[in-house]
Amino acid sequence: MNPETVQQEGLAAVAAAPDTAALEQVRIALLGRRAPLVQALRELGTLPPEERGPRGKVLNEVRQALEAALDARESELRAAELEQRLRDDRVDVTLPGKRVERGHAHLIEQTGREILDVLIGLGYRIADGPEIDSTYRNFDALNTAVTHPSRQPSDTYYIDDHTVLRTHTSPMQIRTMMSEPPPVYMATMGRCYRRDTPDATHTAMFTQIEGLAVDEGLSLANLKGTLLAFAREMFGPDREVRLRPHFFPFTEPSVEVDVSCFNCARDGSPCRVCKGEGWVEILGAGMVDPNVFGHVGYDAERWTGYAWGMGVERIAGLRHAVPDIRWLWENDLRLMEQFG
């Protein structure tokens, strides 16, 4: 083997390699285990001692020259290949982007957020609490007698004798008043549970928003003003509200609240919303019963308050002409996509 010939031919092969893959094959041919140069280096031990030094020096110089050429060519080729990849992978920012399908909040969640936004604008603080609560906070502290029908297992989901799935969000009134002194202006939203037979206006699980205000000198007029502001934000600026006498254990006096029909003036046909009465029931409310203040340590001689609660599904159904609130829980995309 002529070292000079091996070096010349090897350097030519390195220079001619078109890419790193081809260069690797050249590396194997020149410096691999079976390459002539490597075999010659292994055979140095068979030579006479006086020939080993000069022969080994020449062979090592050839190997070093080839290794240096291979390394330099590899760096050159890798830089060229990187440049080519960058050109090939270039993004044209003027091309239209790919459309990303996005979801949206459920209609119940959308409506709840809108209601809470109105209440925040009126100065109420939003509170949150558990869906499982004690019978004390769900019934006793809310002035609900032990003989009241709502306390029967036929109406309420009991976890045990002292724990229930809350039947309304009113336990948050008790939790709030127990944890902070008056004045209090709070609202809350959450799921509630009752053993109702599902129909167009009732489900066993529903969403409620509750409001509570406790301060000096509050009256039923303040309650009506608050609910009027709410009704006009949710149903239109021309709405009016009326209060009808009712009964709730935890408020005295208690009222049911109606809003003037927002559908009658749309066309001349019989109104499907108010059935020709001109008013639509939206919620229950009242002045906080002094007995409730006794459970939370508030001075009923100094402080007065009012509270109300509404079903979010009912408000959503009225605003968007959904006649059966069960549809809101069926997650039929044909319905849900209309409210994106």
C-alpha cells in the first residue's frame, strides 16, 4: 500500500462527498476497521524494528490528514444542510392560518356570569361554598321548622341525619354572616339538589343564584330597587317589576317577583311567555327574618336585610326562548351551538 496514493485518493473522495451520509461512507472506507490504512497500522508490529518508526510516522501523518479533512468537510456539509432545511421549512406569514375550533361556555354558565356581573356592578361581593352542607345551615339557621315538608327525605337528598345536598344556595347566607360582621352585600352561584320529578320547569339538580344585603335601614323599597335594576339589565331597559305576597321560612315579609313581559310587544299573536297576563315570575325574595339574625349573632334591632334567589336555568330559558329546561342538561350540540 502506497501511503501517498491513499492520502491523495482519500482527500479527493472526501472533497467529492455530496452530503453527510455519503461522507460517513467515505470515513468508513478510509478509517474503518477494514480500511487499508488501518490494516497497515496494525501490521507495524510485524516489521523489523528499524522499519517500524519511519513507516509508522508516515502512516499516522496520512491518518491525521484524512481525519482533519473529514472533520472539515463534515462541518461544511452540516452547515449547508442546515441552511437548506431552514429554506425548506420557511413559514410564509402571509398565508391564511389554520382555523382552530373553539368551544364556548354552556348557556347556564353564560347566563350565570351575566347575572353575577350585574350584581358586582351593584356592589355585591361574590362568595362560593360547598354543595354538601349541614342540616343546621340548610334548614335550622334559616328558620325552617322541623315539620316543614322540605325537610322530608321525599324532598331532600340526605347524606346522613345531619348532612344534606344543599336544597338552595341560602346556606351561603349563613356561612357569610357567621364569618363577618355587617354590613354585608354578597351573592353566590352554585348547584342545588331537590327530589323533584323532572319536567319542563323542574330538575333534580339545578343552578341557583342567591343575593343577600344586610345594613342599617334597609327596607323592601331597597329590595325592589335592586331587583328592578337587575331586571332591566337582563331583560331590557323598559321592564318593570312587581312584588306579590308569598311565604318563605327565612324571610318576613316574603314576596314573589314578576317582571313585565318582554315578549308581548314583539308581535300580535298570543304571548307564549306570559300567556296574556303581561307578567312573568322570575324569583323569590323578602326581608331577612329576625330569627335568622339570631342564629348568626346579628342585632336584629339595629340591622335589617333582604335576600333573594333565582334559578339560572329559568332565566336562561326565558331570555332565549328555551321552553323546557331539561334541554339545557341534555348537551345536544344542535341546541348548545346556537349560544356560542
